[in-house]
Amino acid sequence: MKFPRTTLTLILLALGLGTFVYFHEIKGSTQREEVKKNQQKIFTFTADDVQSLTIKTKDITLNLERSTKPEPPKWVIKSPISEPAKNAIVSYLVDLLVKGKSKKNLAIPDNQLSEFGLDKPQATIEIKLKNQQIHKLIFGKPNFNNSFLYAKVESAVKKNDNLNILLLVSKDFTNAVNRDLSEWKEADKNSESQPLPDLPKLTPITSPIK
């Protein structure tokens, strides 16, 4: 049976449209759902759950605690000095902790930690919650293209094996923790006020672990 040219053109267009819809809407939706599933949150607690933070880098060990007073400051530095903390800086770090995601989670044994720089971490954040639970986020070296950081989470619950969960997290954490002590302190009200520099935006996780 021979179809008229117009009918054949319409059939080809319909097939082309059906193929586009399949790959873009159906198959594409499945792939997007798979990517979303792989981007797991680092922690499940909320910002209000956090009671204190201890940040350890090569240059400083800083202890921050949520203030018990209703008036500002919301956060205070407990050591190495005792001063009000800059709320915007601390809130930025807390925001990274509660909203940060990892592209993939891989289990690695203890003897492979050095491959990812986790045997001698560049920084560690200890998070103590109001319910007394303690979590640690440990940062290793950047990944192969220097776009993300290798990291692992430790909790107070002891493991029954020697496996560690390897994460791939945003390099925004580097900017959040590697600060001079003066940046963590609230500015002196008696000194001339200076505008707070723009904080970097959260970087979405788009690259797999290699």
C-alpha cells in the first residue's frame, strides 16, 4: 500500500516526536531520579538541633557553642578565646552541614584511607547535638579534577567492621572552615562597621567519585 507524501511525512513526524518524548520525558526522568537518589544528604539533623561545633584545621582548633541567651549573639566562641561569634559565618557552615549532599557513598577499608587523604585529614568538624549525639565530618584531599572533597562521617556508634563510608562533598566546606580567628569573631561595635563579604553559594554535586 502506497501512502500519500503528506501522510508519510506526518507519520515520520509522529515517530520522531514519540522518540523525543521517550528519551526526554520517560528515560530522562528515570535518569534524573537515579541521580537524585544518589545525591544523599550527609546528615539528617536540622540547624536547630546543633548545640556546638569543634573545628580542627592545621592552623587552629575552634570551639563554638550556641548561646543560651535570647538576645544576640546567637553563637559564641569558647576557645581559643571567649568572644561573641559572627552569626553569618557560623550559620553558613551549619547550613552546609544540614543541606550538604554527597554524590555517592562508597565503603572502603581502613587501609585505603590514605588514598583519599583521610588518614591525615586537612580538617575535621565535630558536631554535638542538643540530644547529646556527636557526629564528625572529616575532610581528605580533593578528587581527581579538584572539584570536590573526599570526606567521611564518624558517629559515636562503634563499627563492627573496618569499613568507612567515603563521601564526595562540596569544596565550599574548605571556604567555610579555613578562616582566620578574626573572621569568626563578631566585629567590635565600637569600631567602624565593615560590610560582611558575600558568602559563596552552595555548589551542587554533579561529579561521580573516581
